Amino acid sequence: MEMPIANAAIVAGKPAIVAALLEVLPPDAVIFDEAEVRAYECDALTAYRCPPLAAVLPSTTAEVSAVLKICHRMGVPVVPRGSGTSLAGGALPTADCVILGVAKLNDVLETDYDNRFIKVQSGRTNLSVTGAVESDGFFYAPDPSSQLACAIAGNIAMNSGGAHCLKYGVTTNNLLGVTIVLMDGTVLEIGGAYLDAPGLDLLGVICGSEGQLGVVTEAVLRILPKPEGARPVLIGYDSNEVAGECVSDIIKAGILPVAIEFMDRPCIEATEAFAKAGYPMCEALLIVEVEGSATEIDEQLALITEIARRHNPVELRQSQSEEESKKIWLGRKSAFGAMGQINDYMCLDGTIPVSALPLVLRRIGEMSKQYGLDVANVFHAGDGNMHPLILFDANKPGDLELCEAMGADILKLCVEVGGCLTGEHGVGIEKRDLMHVQFEPQDMEMQLRVKDVFDPKWLLNSAKVFPLDVTAGRRAG
Amino acid sequence: MRPTSEAELAEIIRTATGPLAIEGGDTRRIGPSGGGAPLDMTGLAGISLYEPGALTVVAGAGTPLAQVEAALAAEGQRLPFEVPDLRGLLGRNGVSTIGGVASANASGPRRIQAGACRDSLIGIRFVSGEGNVIKNGGRVMKNVTGYDLVKLLAGARGSLGVLSEVSFKVLPRPETEATLLCRGLTPAQAAAAMAKALGSPFEVTGAAYETQGTVTALRIEGMEGSVGYRRAELARLLGAGWDVLDPAASAAHWGAVRDVSAFAGVEGAVWRISVKPGDMPAVLAALGADVPAICDWGGGLIWALVPLAGDGKAAPLRGLLAQIGGHATLMRGHEHLADVPVFHPEPAALAALSEGLRRKFDPKGLFSQRSA
């Protein structure tokens, strides 16, 4: 993966940059020692690393503004960082950049149950947002797998999703307002505890802009009352096609489950060996979860099992207890860990129209043979967001490159059938060079112009999202 | 001009030298009509893709809303955000188009539970001010590839580009609905009751208070058994004094709230005010007890009917909003009021960003008339 060549003049100017940063931040909030900055050399896309020039950990919006003003004045690139859990390399540094970490910004600023929102600083972790309100019967809906660690700032940057977005939507559908600092240090309040924008929906374009438009320091998030209960049903089929048809029929029947998860045979085998969740050995496994009171759950599950039976399942297991529910989810939730036990893996997240599912799974199987790399598929079937996990051996020369080539082929296939490169992880550096597969030059140009308005000098996280040759002229300016 | 293809639309815009007035069915335009050569979008019509099993529909921007709704209804589905029909309110009689719905981000009572129009809009194609065809988003409901221009264009009222095609996520139409209704609550009591209901796990999909008749209403939708259960639980939570509307009466009630029917054909200017739901009583107090209001979205969306005199209460209203947050749009009556900006004034820094975006999307200034 190519990254821009570091600006030698900026690297040489490190002492002056650090001195300027130390004027506006306490000493422990500026990290510039060569060994210490290594803590920020990568995010969860660990195949790529580059120590930054320095890292700063501001504690207030005012400090963020002061840091950005300095970097803006001195022409220093800035890479914002939440918790560093990006699978797409969204927080990967360049050697001439300052990492701006929001980890110290983790307070709850306001909780308002009557108006159903919480205002938090952006470094707060996703799960701890729910943690702050759950004893009062509320929760924050987006639930990415990394929710224990990932920060709201990163969720907003990537417009993160999760397993339950079929019903509750993704980050952008649950974000009411932000405090954002632009690259020149300007602090803006956009949106708030009300439900729509007065003029252009700037909040809508900031969410998912991968930290390229500004640094979000505070967020107003919608919180929802917790459902009375939830229960999954496990359905096994001996073909992917039939499982796909079952998903489609459930949706067409007018039921909106809170989650529909799909696992294929390689994934079932790996997770079963790892987590022993008691899954049946079959070609395709569905976990369908519904919510509500006990009666409501029964009503919905009765309909779902009736539909599932029409397709002759090899297994149909309705959870009868909290314990059984946990067990059903256990395998799914440990899928990534299970694959990690077997080998290194690359996790893709392209989205496809649900109707293209059987075709895409068949083609992925063919590619797996062609490349000689194993693939396991686990994904959110209700919304078509796939997570093919390609196994490779990082210690074997050429294997990473082979895996990346195969990943690219899978993502191209997702676009070809009417889907997209990324459903919830973001483009980062990982899918940057594939953007031309999904977008024509004029499509990208329009997006670049949005960044021109927010960050005219192109200093903020600029080596991401768009192919480097497309942004070359702008980054140089 | 009435293009019948996207290419034709692009050509018209590429060669345009003066302002254009983008027209769907002219059912949602607000503010003064600023002139410009009419650009009739109704030629870009038709549903190009509808997959009920994938909850997705794609249509030309000029497709009549009614056609989309009928196609969805035939499969037991619907647009989640309950599109308001404001023709009565605004005194129009055109045919609403799906592109106009997106351009106005038109969202009804169910917004509190199912999201706004912009939340269901998953993809667009549009023509920029230079005549380039641009696509963003797509036909899948989870997509974070590149910047989300879909949200930016939703509600932009055509000021950034001309929509040629829109893709929506749709939802199943529920089996049934019911409404709990209470008369005689003060604004503060109504706000409290709605907050209580919306803070419960019973999935309220409509919560509105009307000052005329002091009617507070709460809606529940879903499967038969579930609606019965939640209706009973909600009634228990709220205490005595709540009547039940049957499905037909419930649908009629929310149709009227959605379309602001009470103010149709009644003299007066109309404000659309967006605030934190709990601020509803304060807004009503600032407007005065004699101002009729329909407070949807649990109090967060207030439609107020003010006399056609002076500034139409703009000063006290926008003065209060400057303190508490929120915004107010003058939906009707601007021509009778002295110097009242139709759209809410934005803080300078935000206005500069918005203006910067408009210049980048529309360098020739063709779309300076916000329309829909």
C-alpha cells in the first residue's frame, strides 16, 4: 500500500513543531520521543505501520482548536485518531504528521431522558455510552463488534454500523449533533437535540467523512428505551441459496427482525471448533433475533419458524432461555477470534443486494480455489453487508499480497452486482485504490470539493479514502 | 424545458447560462418563487427497480409519489418516513414527485421512530451545476464508501444539484395500528406524557399534541397481538383519561397531523419550528396562547398558525430559538409579512461552509432558487 512521501522539511522542523505544541498543551499531552510515538504507528490494520512525527492528546475542545491552529499555520498534516480500532487503516499515520488522539476526551456532558439524547465527548467508547444510560433503561443503538474499545469519534468518522442496524440504523441515523473543529481551528456546533437541519445537512456529510473534514470533539447521540427482551432462533440449511431465500421471505412477510446473521460452512466449522456453541454442521446458518415482550417475541418467532420450515431446514432451534440465547450468539460473536486461531486473516465488508447473495457466495468459493486461500463468510444478511474473512499466512512471503489481490476481486464483485466496497468499516487506505471501481472521476471530484470547502489546504487525514493520484494536486497545494 | 432522460437533463444544465427553476409537482416549494427558466422534472419518471425482499426501491426523480406508494403498497410495504402531503397547507394542487420529497427531506410523524426521509434515502444520481452526472450511495442500505453526499442533497431543495434518480430503503407495512388519545392536557402536561411514552419500550411511532381541542395522541403499529399488548401497557403507564382510536380513526388522525390539515385554507402565516421536544411549552408560550399549534415528533416539530401581521411573531420566536437552540422556517405567508427571512438565519461560520459548498456544486449559480 503506497503512502505519500513524507515532507522532509516538515520532518526536519520537528523541534519547532513540538515546541509550538508544548506551548498550548501540558507536557504529558505531547508525545514526540521516537520510541513513544511507536504506540501510534498503526491501527487495527496492523499490516501497515508508520510512526508519526508526534502525537498529541488534548483534553478539551479549546486544546484541539489550539493544536489545529498550529498545524494549520505550520502546514503540518494531522491524522485524527479515536481508539485506533479501524480495520481500514483510517488512523494510519504518515511520517510527517501529528496524530491527534481524542482518548482524553471521554466525559459524559449531559444525559436527558425526556428528550432521549446523551451528549458525550468523542473519545468515549461506544459501549460506555450505553453503559452510562442502561441502568435507566436506555441504550445507544449502533453496536460495532469493537464496541468495547472503539471511540464515538471513530464511529462518526466511519459511520459505523453493527449487527442490529437492520432495525436501528447506523451511526448517521443516531447522531443528532456534533462539536467539530475545522483544520484552521474554527469551532462549530452543528445540529443539536432537535431532529433536523435548518439548512444544508452538514452533519450528514461530516458523518462518514473519515476524519477528513474536521475533528469531532463532542457528539449529541440519540438514545432509545431498551426493549423488554430479545430472543434468537437458529436455522440451518444445506444450501446458501435456500438460506438466502428464507431471509428474503422473512423480510417480505412483513417482519423486521432486529438482526439476521448468516454464517457459511467454513465459518461454522471454525467457530464450532473454537467456541463450541453447539452449531449444526451444515452449509448455511442463520441467526434471526426479534425483540419485544415475551408475547410479542412468541408472535414473531412463530411466523419466522413457519417461513423457515417451508424451506426444509436441517436445524431449527428456538431459544427457550437467556442461557440458550447467549449460546446461540456465542459462536457468531467469536467468529473473528476463531478465524484468528487458524491463521492471519483479512476481513472485508462489502455490501451486496440481498438477492445477489447466492451468486456472490458461489463466486467467492471459486476465487478461494483459484487463489488457494480459504475464505469464511459471516455477515449481516438482512442488509447485505458481507464479511468475508480471507485466511493467509503473514510470515509467508507473498501471501499478504495474494490475499489483498483476492480481497480486491471480491470487492469488485460486490460493486459489479450492484453493491459497494464498504458497508461499515470505511475506505481508509485499505480500499482507497479501489474507489475508481465504484466511482467515476466526476463522482469523486464532487466529494473532493466537499473537502476543499472544509479543509482547503488538505492537511487533515488526506492520504485516505481517495486514490493518491486523484488527490495529488490538492495535497501538494 | 422537460428533459426525458438524464443525458438530456445534463445537456440542458451544461449549456444553461441563467438561473433554472427546478420543478417537480410544485407541491413543496416555500418562499418567494425566484424566477428562472422552468425545468420540468416530470419527464424523468418510472420505477427502475423494486426488490421487496431487499427492501429497496429505485425511481426517476420525476416519478409521482403516489405511483411509488402504490407499488410499495401492492407488496405490503411503504416508505418508512410517512411523507406529508402539504398541498392543502400550501394551497397547491400539483402532483408530488419522489425527487421533490427527497429535495425537501419531507418527513412525517413516524420520523421519531423510523427516521427522516434522509435516513431512508440510500442513493442518488444528480446533475451538478456544471452539467456532470454524479452518483452517490447506491441501492444497498449499508454503504460508507466515500462521502455521504446523499444526506447533503436531501433537504437541499435543489440548491446543490438536480436529482435525477433516488433509491430508498423501504419497510414492511404493519398489520395494524392503534392510537391512545387524551383531551385537556396543558402543553407542559402533554410534553411530559409524550416523553414518558417515548421513553417506554412500547415503540411509539407517533406522538403529537394539538392546542386546538388540547388533543394529545400516541400511536402504536405492528402485529395484531403486539399492538394489543403495547396499547394496554402504555395505557397502564399513562394512567386514566386515555381513549383508544380504532385503526381507521387512528390512520385518519395521523393523516391530519402529517398534512397539517387543520391549517389548510385557514388564514394566517405558518411556521415550521424544530426544537428539542421538551422545549415545546416554551415555544408555545413565546408565540402566545392564542396561536394554534400542532406539535408533532413528541413536541420537537411545531407547526404554528400566526396572524398575517407585522413580522408574524418572527422576532419573539427566533429570539427564543437563539437561546434554546432549534430553527424556524416560514412555510406560508411570507408575501404578507415585512422582511422575514423564510429560512432560519445560520451562524456566520456555518453559512460560510454552506455557501462554499453551493459554489463548488453550482459554480454558475443556476440553482440559487431553493425549490422542491
